[in-house]
Amino acid sequence: MRIVQRMIRYATQHFEDGRFADQEEIDYQWPAQGFPVVSIRTNRGFSGKRGIAKPKVAVGLIAIGDIAIGLIAGGAISVGLLAVGALSFGVWLALGAVVGGPGLAAGAVAIAGDIALGAIAVGNWAIGAIAIGAKAVGAIAIGQWALGVVSIGEYVLGLVAIGESGFGLVPIIEDLWRWIGGLFD
């Protein structure tokens, strides 16, 4: 117990003194640098001594860094099977601000082959404020099947429905125009 208390006191003292503030880079590869299973590499962005530093690239099965490339990747820019970051591309899953990939993408701007979730979502299945896809759900939904406040597509349901078939408070659909035209024949 005393050892743990000493370690906590030592770390607290060094953080208060600012001794850890000079450590600008993290460079860790396990089990070896030649074949990293886990790779963590970052320069922590800004250095008071050197100004803005170059980003470091982490490559490994599990990669974490400024730029991360791996099966599981996390960083400002990340590419992998599962990717998390500000700008990320994931084959199965991508999470972050601007994301993309053939599988599932969730972020502020999400572009995916299968499912996209985000403020702006583009994908086969799209859910977001602005959703564009074969099946779209959102405030503004554009797709073959669209559900939203403003829905544009082949089959639509929404407050303003624009399309071939569908329902809405303001229906601007082909079926309605055919029905109205049939009344006057």
C-alpha cells in the first residue's frame, strides 16, 4: 500500500512541478519496433520549445497516434478495420467527425456503403439531419425510400413529400397528380 501511495505522490509532485510537461512525444511499439502489435506514436501536437511538430504515424495491429493505420486505429487521422478519429476511414466501422467506409460510418459527416449515421449522412441506409441514400430518414431525406420533414424520392413519407408515390401534408407526388387528372377525364 505504501508503494502505491509513493507512486501517486511522485506523479502528483512531478505534474505540479511541470516535469512531465517537457515530454512531448510518445513512441511505444510492443512487442518489437520491427513488428508492432500495439503501436502508440504521437508528438502531442504543439511544443513550446520547437513550435508545431510534424505528426507521427503509428502502424500496427492496434495503432494509436496522430496518424494511425491498423486493424484497430485511433487518432486524428485513422485508417483501419475499426477506425476512430477526427478524420477516419474504417472498413467495418468508422467513428469520428468526418468518416467513411464500406460498412458502418457514424459521425458529423458520414459516408458509407451500408449504413451512415450523422448530421449529414450518405449511404445505402442513411439516418441524419440531411440523409441521402437508397433508404433515407432525416429532416431532409433524399432516396428511393425517404422519410422526413422534406422527403424526396420514389416512395416518400413526410411533411413535404416530393416523389412518385407517398403521403404528406404537402404531397407533390405523381400519384396525386394522376388522381386529380382522372377527375377531369
